[in-house]
Amino acid sequence: MGTATMADIDLKKIDLKKKLKKKGHSQEIWRRFKKNRTAMVGMFIFVFILLVMIFADAIVSYDTAVTQKISNRFIPPGSAGHLFGTDNFGRDILARIVHGSRNSLLMGIGAVVIGIVIGGLLGSIAGFYGGGIDSFIVRTMDTVMCIPLMLLVLSIVAALGASLVNVLIAMMIANVPHYIRIVRAAVLSVAGQDYIEAARACGTPNFLIILKHVIPNAIGPIIVQATMAVGTMIIHAAGISFLGMGIQPPTPEWGAMLNEAKNYMVDYPYTVIFPGLSIGLTALSLNLMGDGLRDALDPKLRD
């Protein structure tokens, strides 16, 4: 009885040490990330954009973003009740940017998250098992990657129809091959480690080894790539909407706002400046964060 109790205590001590070590590693990554000033600036900008997206309804009414009032056309920025002015239909540009953030970020983040889930699973299988499975997955994804991303997305949206869901599906399909290659490379670097062999020797099923040991230890490069890819996907989503194949009017979305304002940009440049700045700042903030995370997670750069 006493021996069992001592064994339990020893196991608890080991678990506690693992938790402290994991916590210490996370704190070290955060400490090194904080030292990167540009990364912190990017994080603050992105957090601000996320808060705007979350509390959009509290900031400004959605009706103001979609209700057309011709008598209010092209009111200049700074006017009472219209901080960013109004567009060619008399809709408040600030309201459209605030509520458009939800659709723009949803497409960018959604495409990346879905791409990571599917690409991470297929990349893990390819890297872990190798052989014919690896060759089939990699060669298939190489074929997809031969097609330029924007051309592939536009082709899929043209076939399925212009809508938020279809744009997400198209961007996810175009995104998956990149994550398969990234995850596969990361998995190959850890699949031959001693702890993987020990897990196999203990009879742990392969899918549990992949989920519990392989993917967590290969997550660093995935996080960095995902952070940067969200900004890229937002730009691509805006480009699709700018071409008229994304979210359809009157639903607010930054790329669609640029598409609607392109005919008036000479006389009323503010109609394209504000949505353009929204896209640019979001992409910039995510790229800065991605650079900071890459440096923080790189063991070669530890001080």
C-alpha cells in the first residue's frame, strides 16, 4: 500500500515537472516575442481589428451599412454622423468597414483554419507513413499547386457560384496543398525521434502517435505560416470580391467596397482609401506577428 502511494506521488511529481517545463517554454517564447517591437505593434493592431469585428454591432448599426439613401451620396469624411464619409449609395463607409471586417476576416481565417486541419491531417499521414501513400498525396498536391492560386480560386468560384461559402471552399482547396507540404516536412523531422520509437514499442496506435506526439512537436512552423497566410488570404478574398465574384452587394466586405468605389476613386478618393487601408493594415499586422513568432520559435535565435 505504501509502495503504491509513493509511486503515485512520484508520478504526480513527474507530471508537475512536465507542466512547469511546458509553462516555462511558453513563457520563454512570449518573452522573446515581446522583445520584438514590430511584432508587438502588429499584435496590437490585429487585436484592435478583432475587437472591432467582435463588437461591430455595438460600435455602429448594421442598417447604416446597408441602407441606401441617395440624398446622402458622397458626403465627405469628417462630416457630422459620417466620420469616413458616405459612398455612391449614401451608405456610411465607417459602418461598412466595421461590419465588413467580419466577412473579410471570416474568409481569411476560415480558409487558413480549414486548410490547416485538412492539410495537417494529410501531411501528417504522408510524412509518418511514407511509401506509396506519401507519393500519392504529394504528387496529387503538386498537380494542384501547378495552377496559380488566384486562377484556381476564381475557377472554383465560377463553377460553384459567387457566395461566401463557395469562396471559402475555393480558398480552402487552394490552401490545403501548401499546408500538406509544410506539415509533411515538419513531421519528417520528428518522425524518427526516439520518443516516437518508444511510443511505437509501447504499442501506441499510429493515429494517437500522430495526434499526441508528431503534430504537437511540428506545430511551430505551422503557426508561423498560418499567421502570415491569414493576411494573404484576406488580400486574395478582397481581390475575388473586387472582381465581382466574391460576396455580393449590399453585404459589406472590404474587397467588394473597392469594387463598388473604383469608378469614383478620382473624384472621391476616400471611398477607396479607407477600405484599402483596412486590408493593408490587417495584412501588415499579421505579417509582423508572423515574423515575430518565427523568431521567437526559432531555437537558433535564442539569446
